[in-house]
Amino acid sequence: MNAPTASPTPCRHAVREYPDGWGLASDPKDRNASQQHLNGDHGHDWLAGDGPALLTRGSRSTVLSAEPAKDRAIRRPRTRLVELPAGHTVHETVPAEFTAAVKGFLDSL
């Protein structure tokens, strides 16, 4: 693997330099096992909470589209939905806007 010339923000922790060259920072089988725990319908967990919640969504997200996000916010009381101009990783793509959304949410409590 050639050494990366620049590490894009979402990938900066994905590769490491080892004594014999560059490689992945984690074992692919561990990543796959971890991903399997994330797959599935976790709606019951979301609806079980009753405390205030902030749901942030990137307007260009391919992971959480607008309608399911709106539905989640409507179905769970005391939930605020904030859509930001980003993909799925809003905290990395638009950190200032994300921070403002979190601060505004916390200030409203």
C-alpha cells in the first residue's frame, strides 16, 4: 500500500504506518463483526427513551433520509430534529453548525 499523500477527514484514523509500511488501522473481520451489531431495526430502543433528544441529520445523508428522520422525531416525544448541510457525518463535515445545534438544544433544556 502506498503512503497516503493526504488523509481525508473521515479516513484519518483508518490507516497507520507500520514498520513494514502502511496498512489498515483495524482488522477487517473485527470491523465486519462490529457492523453486524449495528445492522437491524433499533426503533424500539429509540422509542423506549423518554428524555429530551436531539436528532441531527445531514441533508445529503445516504444513511438516514428525510422522511424516516421526521418520523422518528414525531414518534418520540421531546425530540428536536435539526437538518444540517452535510452528509451522514455532520459532526465532522460542519462542526460549527453541529456545535451550534447541540448548544441550542442544551440551552433549551
